[in-house]
Amino acid sequence: MLTDKYNRVHDYLRISLTDNCNLRCFYCMPEEDYAFTPVSRLMQAPEIEALAKIFVAQGVQKIRLTGGEPLVRKDAADIILRLAKLPVKLSMTTNGTRLHEFISVLETAKITTLNISLDTLVADKFMLITRRDLFKQVMANIELLINKGFQVKINVVVMKDYNDHEINDFIAWTKHAPIQVRFIEFMPFNGNRWTSNKMVSYADILHEVEKQYTIVTLLGDKNDTAKHFTVAGHTGTFAVISTMTSPFCDTCNRIRLTADGKLKNCLFSDGEADLLTPLRNGEDVLPLIQGNILSKAKQLGGQFTTALNTMEALAIHNRSMITIGG
Ligand code: SAM
Ligand code: SF4
């Protein structure tokens, strides 16, 4: 088992397939021109499979594919089908733009739950946030997936003056749609223009919903990062991921592998362990994995030491979100 010095067992691995993406969400990509990692420096399909097997042998039970956009990788289907053979629950976080091309692959891989990111229900605003005109495609794909019987979770990063006034439009969507809307507090990463006053807190999100609805609290699972709710009479549910104002580090079971094969023990960790180079050299990577997990900080990568309202994104030593894999 992959246990850290605070006795947290890590059985959930998130693998980034690429730092490339067909959208340009400003909160995820660095502001300056960004050069995507050349393919030769990315983990190749057999390397992803080999590393995943090592983690599974150490007790990993759940793998989530992410990125960048996992489905822009040319060999995405091959990777999904390789990982589907492992004894894990496999899932994916995607921007939804290419899902219609992957339905049969997802079905063959027995992926039943998908997290799809969508920050707005307004086409023009989608363009403003992502800088790409793909709103209709994402909406059509969400509908397609729901009709095909997939469990769909919608990830919404809530940002003041961008989409905070749409919180109750998303809640209204859950009235008839069997979806889970997950409101995510905006987090600071390298170059993403985060400021504390752009962040909408967990408390503010609930307050906004309460203006129109009576909220019912639902029970969550033990390692949940989300706090779960519904509105009486609604088919769907909603949740809040309160990383910034109410972190869930005590029960964290997550580790991340970046697309270039670096292990990160926390979304906000400063350090990382290169697994790809030693794997390519035929070395044993297990001691590196164990050492990296033992060095995991108690909370938020040990980096958030100042009050939220005085915090600056640039003071946090980290990659940009697109190069970590959210
Ligand atoms: N491209 C895929 C997508 O957009 O779903 C997967 C990668 S994306 C980095 C994973 C998740 O991280 C998305 O739900 C995205 O909204 C979220 N995310 C990115 N930057 C964020 C930030 N600064 N704060 C909070 N969530 C963020
Ligand atoms: Fe691409 Fe997802 Fe980042 Fe948006 S959030 S730029 S879709 S990786």
C-alpha cells in the first residue's frame, strides 16, 4: 500500500495523458504563449500501462484520465483500452468536445462515469472563457452521453463576474437532468490570473443557491473531495469542491502522474519525482514512488501559509494546471 507519514493510503491515481488541449480556458493555461510538450517527452502508451500496473500492484483501485484534454491524444483509444484491462475503476475528466468520437471505446472500456467541464450555459461566455467556438458540440455530447446512460458530472469552476450569476441556472438544469453539477472553487496556478476576489467560496455558492431553493444535504463517500447536496424534487444533484476555503486533505487518497511522467503527491506540491526517465533506463521506480508519497505535506502541498485575501498565485511554486492534470 502507498501510505504517507500521516497514514493516508493512496489508492486513487490520476494520469494526465497530455498537456495539449483544443480549448484555451484562461484559468487553466498560463497567460504567456505556451509550448506543448513534444510527443517524445510524453509517456507512451506502453509506458503508461507499465507505470499503471506498478501502482495497481501497490493497491491503486481507481484511475482517472485527465490532461490537458485526454481525448486530443491520437492514441487515446489505445491507452483507454490498455488501462481498461487492469482491475481498477477507470474514469475520465474531459472538456467534452470529442466525446462523440469515443462512445464505443468508452463502452468497451466499461467507463460508466464521466466528468465533463462546462463553466457556462451561455454560448458567448463559453467563447470568452475557452476562446473556442465549441459550446454547441459540448452541449450535444452531454446530451448524447446522458441518453446513452452514462453518469455525467458537470465540472463548473465558479469565478466572480464570469459565471457566478449562473449558479442557479445550473441548479435549474438538475431539475430534470440526471446529472451531478460540481461547483469548483477557483484555484491559483502558475500564470492563471487568480486573485482571491475572483474566487467564489463554498459558503457563497450555497448562499446563492439558497436564494431560490431549499438545499438538502446528501451523504458522501469517505474520500470525497466534494460536499453533496440536492434540491427536493430535482432528478439531479449538485456538489461543491471547496479546495480553497475548506480543504479535504485529511482524507486525501490521490496521487497524480503528469503527462511527462512525473509523480506529484498533491495538486499543490512543489516537488515531483521523475518516473519516466528511470523507467526508460530499466530502473526500479517503486522506491521513487514510495519516497515521493512519504514526502507528502499534511495540507495543500505545504504551500498555502498566508490568508486567502493576501495570497498571490505567483508566490506558489507549481506548474500550471494544464501541465499537472486536474
Ligand atoms: N481538459 C479536461 C477538462 O477540462 O475537463 C481535463 C483537464 S482540466 C485541467 C481538469 C479540471 O480542472 C477541469 O474540470 C477544469 O475545470 C479544472 N480546473 C482547471 N483549472 C482550474 C483552476 N484554476 N481552478 C479550479 N479548477 C480548475
Ligand atoms: Fe483544456 Fe481542460 Fe484546461 Fe480547459 S480546463 S484549457 S479544456 S485542459
